[in-house]
Amino acid sequence: KQQHDVYNTKFRPLLPAGKRIGKSTLEFRNFVYFLQSLENQCVFEINCGMKLHEAFPTSRSWFHCEKRPSISISNYVQRICANIELESTVFVSTLIYIDRLLKGGHITFNLLTMHRLTVVALLIASKFHDDNHCSNKLFADVGGVSLEELNASEIDFLFRIQFDLKISISTYEIYRIFIERYKRKELDRIVIS
């Protein structure tokens, strides 16, 4: 498996400003906030004395990076969304797909897997929910992984969730409300502290 260290790469936006997704959409902001909170929790656990590989003992997969990416998950998602036009429903769907994968128990969402899991889940969600989705090549370029790695990760992800991509309206709403309330609860906790 070839390893890219794309997270350190300076990346030039590919789309003109008019094609970028509005960063003000609630789904996008809540999605980024939720992922950043998960990353912060992982960092906290590491800072409490756990070594990275001890904190997250899982078997190696296409989703594992050799070392922790230098770009935060929020900056990574913002970079992707600055260059790939995505429907707002893709963000909540991405979290649903990641949750389905994690429930299988073979992969954990941690500092070594979160970037790749996110880009692959965004790719899958955009393909399933948007007729005008972007190519795997564009996702690979923007996401900083090789096309071969992205293709293999996509296949692996789909098999691990048994190609279960359909999302009911009620499931979608449960997840959308959860991340919205999570953000509100976290912000209230910060203000009270």
C-alpha cells in the first residue's frame, strides 16, 4: 500500500469561487463541528498518557494513515468542500455511513483513520445522493490520497457496510438532530464553564 503525505501538501482550489458550497449551511457547520469535537476527544486521550497506537488498537486497513495527519479534520473537510460541490444532505449521510461502518467493530474512528474514513464516506454519500457527483479522481486529488487508495478504500467501505446506503427519512432526521443538539450542548457547556 502506497502512502501519500498529502496532508502537508499546499493545495490550490480547483473550482471557481461561484461553484463552492456555501459554508453557512447548517448541515455543513454541524458536520465540521462534530468531526472536530471527535478529533479533540482523541487528542485529549493521547494527552492523558496513551500512545497513539495503544489508544486505538485496531487492525490495519486502507483507512489507516502511517502517522497522524498534520491538517485538522475541520480544515481537511473545509478543503474538500472548497473544491467539490456537495449537496447539504451529503454531510449527515456521511456520518450515518461512518457510523454503520464503525458498528461492524473492525475499524475505529481515531486520529489515524478519521481523514480517510471521512473522504471515502463523503465520496460514497455524494455518489448515492447526488446525480451530478464528482469523479473519484477529483476526490483523490482534493483529499490527498492516490486514486488507487481511494478506489480500494471505497470498495472496502462498501463491503464492510454490506452496500447498505439507503437512509430512511426518520434515520436521517435522527442523525441531523443529534449533531445539531450535540453542537448546541457543547457550546452551552463552554459558555457555562
